[in-house]
Amino acid sequence: MMSEFIGYRCSLCQTEYSPSQVTYTCPKDGGNLDVVLDYANIRQRYEINDITTRTDPSLWRYLPLLPVTDPGGESTPLRAAGWTPVYKAGRLAESLGIRNLWIKDEGRNPTASYKDRASAVVVARALEIGAEVTVTASTGNAGAALAGMAAAVGHKSVIFAPKTAPQAKIAQLLVFGARVILVDGNYDAAFDLSLQAAEEFGWYCRNTGYNPFTVEGKKTGAYEIWETVMMEIPKKYAPLTIFVSVGDGNIISGLHKGFKDLQLLGWLDQMPRLFGIQSDRSAAVANAFQAGGEDIQPVQATTIADSISVDLPRDGVRAVRAARETGGEYLTVTDDEIIAAIPEIGQIGIFAEPAGSAAYAGMKKAVSQGKIDADDPVLVLNTGNGLKDVRAALKSITEAPVIEPTLPALKRLLGI
């Protein structure tokens, strides 16, 4: 199957480029590039049923809407990314006074985070262009995703990560065989070094908010939400409201791109509202949104949610637009609220890392502030599994008691 990828368009100046003219960002102003597909041809060749009747339980069921060709390897983790479960969270909804709440658990991806979507598509692109090495900067999840997807097809990967990244995430990188280089600095320092390394050594750069194909992987979450939730919502209800945590801004931008694709194809009646949630200790995008503009000013990020701890979001402008153009908003939550949300989501059997619980904490705040009505359909995106950051999870719970292995000791504990 040939890809319908026909070029790029700068998100700032709207300059268009052919696929061979550029690789990463706009040469004129450094703006993020949007991948352009031949939507007219897709409309002619496919109908909704041609997509929804596919049996591939992964993001590759949407191959006609992706800018890459089939990477093959059907029995590898590369082909297992996406098509994550969505759960109707009735008990949580009732406790909040709303009626329709879903949680989509991205922790069920092969390397346990949403970032697998981007890395699967980027690695497919790397194979197409004959790249020998793919490099990225990461606080852990993006790196693990790249390392895992690359390992699945025997592709070389190099990961720059802050030395403060959670050990569980670094362990993943090493187990997958990536070349891991820890940087004595934060994520932004690792990002800058990875760009220099890519240019110096000719490596293909996967960086979030830099490589246009990351959004193309992340947009597949929108397709799944459309297919599994939005098609089932009666038209009498308000548009779906989606809550997603925001760091670099690439996930919310990807969701927005996916829904816009569906609109251009005539397959989406109502655009969902996108609510971006940031920690108040890493709120560069939220600050720009609240100021009413698109001027992304760097902050000094110190949030415990490492996956969204970013000084200067690299996809901030499109992230602002994702909320503004869909009637959504940006909200900030405290680290205490993020930690408290972990065991709340755990009540329905989902173990969320702090970035994922941030979205839930933001949803709770929106409900308490009257931004969500009781009948509004709501979906929270859990972007990663809590096993990636056990240290943070332990802050949210009371330690288990230790007793003697006797029945009397057990009775004393139980107060019987």
C-alpha cells in the first residue's frame, strides 16, 4: 500500500514543502511542520466502513491515514502499538456527579506509554529513508518507546536522558539495547544536545515537537477515540470533552491533528473539546493560553511528573491551538493533586504514572469549577503506566503494615 503523504505545511507561516525538501522544521521560521495527506484521494478510495471493519488491533488499522508504508513485522512490538483499551468508569463518574466518563489506558502499549505511537511511526519512517540510527532526547517514556520499537526491527537507537530520570525508565532503555547517554542537566539540555548530535553524525532525530512524524503517530489516539467512543455517543449529547496532560505539547497536538483529519475526510460531525492539563510547576503552554496568545515563554519546570516536566515546550503553539480551536481550555494542577489522583484511578484497576493522573486531576478540577455539566461525555487519557515511576506512586499511598505471621496478630491489626 502506497502512502498518501504529499508534503508538509508550516504551522506558523503556512509555507508548503514537498516530502524531499525538508525533514524536521520550517527553514524560514523554525515552525513545526504539519504532514499533508492527499485527503481527496483518501475520500475517493475509502469509506468509514473500510477503516472500522479492519481487524488489526493496533494503530496500523489506520494505515490509509498514515504518511508511512506498512513496516511489516506483524509479530513484533512495532506492530502492537495502539488500539489501547477504553474503560467506562461508572463508579468514578458517580462520585464526581457526572454520568459518562471513560478512561483510555495508554499504559497498555508495548513499552507502557502513549509515546509508542509516535516511535512506531518514526521508526517506520526511518526504515523507509534508510536511516541507520535514530536518536531522541527523553525523560524516559519517549526514549523507551524508541528503544523498544527500534529493537523490534533491529534498528539502532541512541537516547539522551537527564541523569535524574526515573531508574525504571532508564532500565527499559538499557534492556532494549539502546545506546543510553545520561546528561548532567534537564530534559531541555538533553534535547539541545540530541539535535547537535543528529546534525554532526547524520542520525535521524525522533525528538518530540521536532520530527513531524511524531504527531502522525500520536494522532492515531484520536482515531481510536472516534471509533470506540464518539461513534457510540448519542447525537443529543454535547461534544466529547477529552482531558490530556501536556508537557512538550505533542500529544494534544497529535489528537487535534487526528480529529482534523477526520473532519477533512467528512467522517467527523462534532469536534471534541480538548482540555490540556499541566502541572503548575511546568505550565508554559497553560500560561500562553491564559494570556490569550501563542507566545510560549520558558519556565523552570520542577514538577514530580517527569513526563510533562519541560522548560520550553517544543510544540507549544500547536498545543495552544488544540484547546482554543476546539472550545477547550488549559488548567493547571498541583503536584499534590497529581499524586492524590493516582490511587483514585487505581480504584478501577488502572495504574497511572503522574503524567497520566495529572489529566484525571485536571478533569476533577474542571468538574468542580462547573466547566463540565453532569450529562457531558468525558474521556481522560492515561498516558503511561505507574510502574514507570514507582517512587511517585509510593508517595500517594500508606505503607502496608508488617505483622507476625499469626492469627492473633492479624486480629489485633483488624481490631477483632
